[in-house]
Amino acid sequence: MTTTPRDDCLARDAQDPLAALRAQFVLPDGVIYLDGNSLGVLPAATPARVAQVMADEWGTGLIRSWNSAGWIDLPARVGDKIARLIGAAPGEVVAGDSTSVNLYKALAAALDLARDDAPQRRVIVSERDNFPTDLYIAESLARERGAELVLVDRPEDLARHLDDRLAVLLLTHVNYRSGRMHDMAAVTRAAHDAGALMLWDLAHSAGAVPVDLNRAGADFAVGCGYKYLNGGPGAPAFVWAARRHLDRMDAEQRWQPLAGWMGHAAPFAFTPGYHPALGIRRFTCGTPPVLAMAALECGVDTLLAAEPLGGMDALRAKSLALTGLFIALVQARCAGLGVEPVTPDEPAARGSQVSLARADGGYAVMQALIERGVIGDFRAGDPAQGSPDLLRFGFTPLYTRFVDVWDAVEHLREVLASGQWREPRFHAKAAVT
Ligand SMILES: Cc1ncc(COP(=O)(O)O)c(C=O)c1O
């Protein structure tokens, strides 16, 4: 009996040592979900856990649950779990706020440290194609503190700015548009060689690729809870600071600028004066969103469930196999149909998503795919910068199968080859793309 390439994918799924992890999720029938890089899927444990927090901990326990159900410890407890995914030690990560807010706090702390060590270090360097919120936050801090934000157009141009004016190099590890991944250790070393601090945004890395912040010697990091961590829409984010900075901030009684009561050394002393809590807890601000934290914890647990199976390294091996297969199939099956992978072929430079450049109708192509049950997303290009429209496909090894990759590429081929994407209904833009 002859086997088809699709059969080969089914065979790979049958042999996949991580296949059982898929049962942790609620995956709608008829959907191939390739957008875990934007919003992770619902873990099966989450609805019951959130219902329990509501009915028992809130409904019955009421305010007592801050102690009896450990609500007050959630930012640190969930932070410690996230730490296991990003090469951080217990007590170095707290969950809470959004990535944008955490970035504000961490970047401000880094700018203060840099300035106090060397007053001429007033420059923040980032990439023009970094996620806009990172650039807006950096710009707002630059305005506030008389610093300067410098943006480079290509990673190769970073080297030109590694000088004695540089305070903080602020980069997103895996680029949200292209899926290109920086070499965290090498870039951190280069920033340090220039005497600057390194701040990483792990929005597209935490739970997606192995990250080892401490081994890389990084200084600060922030990341997102609703993407690969499967924490749910608008899930709390997280912030990390290297132990050496936390120790110094302790010794020097340093603040971060959003000095809320939960980051106070003794929140329930209700004193009018602020004294920062020791360690990473100083980076918390207000009351933690308990329901959202409970959902985030369930999401993080879906990744920790992979630890006995090889953890992030095993997930990475499967992720590279999935993205590699997708790139190869697009090149073979969609040749001449106007889609071109822009994500690096080189595994070391590839995150867990693949982006395809499309000269025209990218939005409509994605809408046609979504109608067929293949859910990715679309990011418009910037003609002024010469950047193309992108179709983005995220591959989440916890639940994506090899046969999903095959089927998704076949749908893409059909949408393009038949011209189905030209149908007017695929061109109406919604508020969120
Ligand atoms: C790199 C990066 N940083 C930050 C964010 C979002 O930040 P926030 O959690 O504040 O919405 C995103 C969202 O897609 C992102 O891709």
C-alpha cells in the first residue's frame, strides 16, 4: 500500500512522545489553531479551577481567602512557576500587571541603575520593528527622564550603538512579525561589553523556546501570560530581575516608579511612607487579579506538565520540526502562489512561529483560511519601511500535530490557487486583526 505525505504526518503524530499533552486543552472540532502566539488555547483544567475560586474561595471563603486560599501569594507562586520556564531562580519572578506596565517598571529601574553608575549613559536602543508597546513605553520613559530612544532598522546595526552612551539595550527575543530569534547569550554579552544593561521582552519566548536568563547573564526581563503560557485573554504578565540587581536594590532601598502598596515592605502596616519590599516583590504594584491569576496558573501548569517529558528542550525539538515542516511544505506546495516565508530557515534564529510575506490581499487570505477553520493571524506591512504584509502562523508543540501542518498548508494552497481569497466577504476588516 502506498502512503501519502499526509499519512507520513499521521505516523509522526503517532510516534510523538509529547502527543498526550494535547489532551490538556479544549480544542474546538474542525479548527486547526495556529495562533497560540497571540492567544493560547483554553486549558481543560481552567474552567473548573476558576469556578472553584469563584464558588469556594470567593463565594464561601470571602475575604478570608486572601490568607486561607493563599491569594496574597499568587504573584510570587505563579512567578516561581514561570521562572522554571525561563531559566530564573525561585524568588526572581512575579506575575502581575501587563507586559507594557512591567516593561515601564523594569526599564525605569534599569535606566536609574545605569545613570547612577555613569551619568552619561542616557540612551535606550531598540529595533524599529519591535512590538510597538515596547517602543511607546521606551519613548515615554525617554521623554520623562531626558533620555534618548534610538531605533535600528536591522539587527546588524545594533553594534554601532554599543558605546559609552548606551544605558539599556531593549530587545524582544523573538520578533512578533518575522519570528526571528536573537541569540540571547551573545547579544547580552555584547551589551555588557559596552557597559550597558540588557532588558529582554519574552512575549514570544516564554513557553515557546528554551530561555535561560541567568545563564545568559541578562539584567531584566518581562513577558506575556496570554500567548504561549495559555493564561487566557488579558492574562497577567510577568517581570524578572537578576539577583544581583535585586540585592543591590535591597541594599540601596531602590524604588521602581509604580510604587504601589503591594510592593511595599509591609502593605498591611498602612504607613504613609513607602518602603520597598525586598527582592522582586518590589515590582508588584496593586492588588493581584485573583481570577485571572488562577487561570494563568492553569496555563503555566500545561507547560510544566512537559517537564517529565524533557521540558522546554523537548517542546523546542517538536516546535522546530513543526515550523521546519511548515516552511518546507509552503515552499513545495505553494510555489508560485505568492507567499514567501520570511522567518529564518536557520533553526537557531527561529522562534515558534512562521510568517509568510504576501504582496496583496494578505488580510483576505487569512480570512479565507479562518473560514476553513485554519486560524492564524495577519499583520499589515509598512510600505514606508518596505516591510510586507505578513500571514502569521504560531506552532504550539503542546497541542499542534504534524497532520495539522499538512492540512493547513493544503488549505492555504487551495485558497491561493482557486483565488477564493478574492471573494468580497474576506475583505471586510474587523476591529482586531
Ligand atoms: C513583544 C510584545 N510585547 C508586549 C506585548 C503586549 O503587551 P501587553 O501585555 O501590555 O498588551 C505584545 C503583544 O502582542 C508583544 O508581542
